[in-house]
Amino acid sequence: MNENMKDLEAYFLQLVEEKQLELIWHLDRREKCEITFTYGHSAWAVYVYREDPMSAFREYAMFLLFMCYADCLADDYEDWKPAAAKAVNYLRKLPKETRNRSLEFAYTSIALWYEASGNSKSEWYRKQADIYRLDADDVNLWDAVRTMDTMEEDELFDFCLYVLRYIVEQGCFGEDTFYPDWQRDQYELMEKVLNKAVEHFANDSDNTTLNRSFIYFLKGIYLKRTRRFELAETVWKAYFELPHIEEACFTPSFFHALWGECCLHRMDEAHAKAHFLKVRKEEEPLVWEYVQSLLNKKEASAEDLNEACWQIVTDACCQNNVTPQSLKESIDTFFVPPEMEDEEEQDEEVDEEDNGEEECAYTFDDWYADAEGGDSLAQLVVGHLYYMGEYVTRNYRLAREWFYLSALQGNAVAQMNLAYMYAHGYGTEVNEPEAAKWRQKAETNQGEEIQEYGNLILTDE
């Protein structure tokens, strides 16, 4: 990242932090929170509203600020892409719901900026914006996942296959690494759909061998790509135990080659060779050529073979046409990362924890709402979460403010934490007199809450 962009990011982060501190003391400004920055001789403002989650306030505000700044640059015919790339980085850190409803805005804006410069990429971004606008028509990928149990069999099979075909997009042969472009959401979706497909089709004796073999094929590839080779081999074995194997989706040569590769990856050359020798040239010429290279320990390219696999699977997954085209477009978009081709895009790691909110029975935003309402325990918890950086971005200044509000109400744990922060200079200057004052208040005031919420006391450990 160039120095100008680093300075700009530091400037924006300071604006956001100051606004968060202001909101702690002025609750009425949460309805429509204005953050103003200067560009040239003008002031520009972005807004965060009460319904926007406070757990992602920092990330959402930074996304808006960088998008607004990129728009200013585009209006002045300057290079807006580094700022837009930073906006996309912050967008990716947002919770799923907030992220999805912001994608249409991001894609539409980027399309307009490319369009103004005559760049054909505008068409790609325009299409993505249109796809995310499908939510307004109740066409939503995750809604479809939640309703799989109520789908008709043909509809369910078509939907599962269309999602699962992305298993083979990045290759079936020659790969023993995880899907490099996927993030947590993609793996989560694939696991849910694959488990449903296996449960409903692969283990149902009423389903045809063709359908069941297709599911086995996709499941085996997924296990192989995610380096669970022994589990993949159990799938290949189940495939060969299917009744009427001659009706299966792929020839035995295909599966022997895949099984042999699994053996190779786990360093079992003897069994690998045994499977490779069962590959027949007349059944699969491309597979035969690839396997012969492996047997002769020559460098083997699987590019043509993987392309053929992708084509076969794609053709098979589009036969029924039961899944609406709009939903298929949503699935396609879900597996396509944004096309920001700028080195700035890689400057930050994507937060794959999704703020952890789904793992918490009582979310950060629930605690925050109670803290705003004056609950001293909630204020203590929010301060602790900010201090630890759990379910929200770590911020010592915000932690200190919430500990202070709780301490004013006599919460002994908050008073101890406030003393600790003053003593160590977290979120404030080191101030021993203040530390001693709050430590004394805590010792005078401690009661049941010290025992009940002792795990929230800050220590050097």
C-alpha cells in the first residue's frame, strides 16, 4: 500500500473511533450517525444508522468512507481503484447480512466508475449488482438452503447438483490442496448441500444408480481436494458396490484413476499402481494418457482432463432446469470473488471468524443495546469484549469508556478493570493516582459480583 493510502486509512480510522466514543455519551445521535471527512476544499459525509450492527460499526463505516472517497477521485478523473479495493477489503469483514445488502451498492458504484472511463469491466460489475438485487424478489441462496427439506425431489436434486458442480471447477485430478479461492462461507455452503445430497440420494435405494453415483463422484472429489484421502477412498469403494454399476455416471477407469491418486497422495505407491493398471484406454483416452505419465513417473498435466470433467459435470447439472435461473446466478456469484485487480486488495487478511456472532447465544449487539440502556453488567461485558477483541475489533479506548460507565454505577469488576487500564496505560495515559482511586473503590465495593463475574477481571496472564 502506498504511503498516501496508509495515511488516509489512519485518518479514517481516527474519525471512526472518535465517532464511536461520541455515540457512547450521546445516544440520540445513533439514529443517524454522520461521519464527515474533508477532500480538497469540501467536506463529505457518510451515515451509519441505528439498525446497522455496532459489532461491525468500524468495518461498515470504513467501507462507506473509502467508497465515498473513491467516488470523489472518480469525479476528478483520478485513480479510484486503490480506494475501492480498500472498501472491498472492509466489506468482506462485515457480517453476512450487512455484507450482502452492501454488495449491490459496491458493485453498482464500481460499474459506474469503470463505465465513465470506457472500461468494459463495467458490464461484469453491473451484472453482479443485478444479481444481488434479486434479494428484493425473494430469490436468495441461503433461503434456498433453509428450505431444502421442503423441495420436491427433482428440484432438490437439481439445486444440489448445481451447487456441488463447483467442487470440480478447480480440478479433480492432480490436486491435493484445499480450494484456494474459497472462504468460510463457501465451505459452509458446500458441507450443508453435500450432506443433504448424500443423505437424500446416495443412501436412498429408490434413487437410480446414475444419481447416486454422481453424488458419490462429487463427494469423493471434495474429500480428495480437502486432503481427506482415506475418506475419499471409502467413497470410491461404495461407488463400485452400487447395483447396476454399468449405469453409473462415469466409467470404472475414471474412478480407478482418482482412487490411485488418493493412494499416491498418502504415499501408498503399490495400491496406486494397482488402481492405475485397471484404467482402460478404450474407456477413457484422456484418463489413460494421464495415468501412463504417472506410472512412468513423468510430469503429468491434468489441465485437459480437468476441463473435460468440468464440462461433463456442468452439462449434467443443467439438464433438469428445475432451479430458477435467478437462483443459479446467485450461486454463480457466490463462488466468484470480486474482480478488484489491484495490489491494494491483498493488503489485509480477510477475517474468517465472521465476528463469531452466530456462536454466541447473546450477541455483541444484544449486549451493546443493553449497555446503551444503562445496564452496568452489559457495560462491563461490552468493555471486556472491546478489550479482548472478541466478536468485535479490539479497541482499548472504547473498552475504557464502557468500563468507566459501569464503574460509575458501582460495578466492582469494572472498577478493577478501570484501575488496571490506568495502571498499564491501555486506552489512556498511565495514571497511578487514578488507578489507585478506582482500585480503592473496588476493594470497598466488592461483593457477589466479584465472585460471579471474576472471569471478566483483567490480569497480566
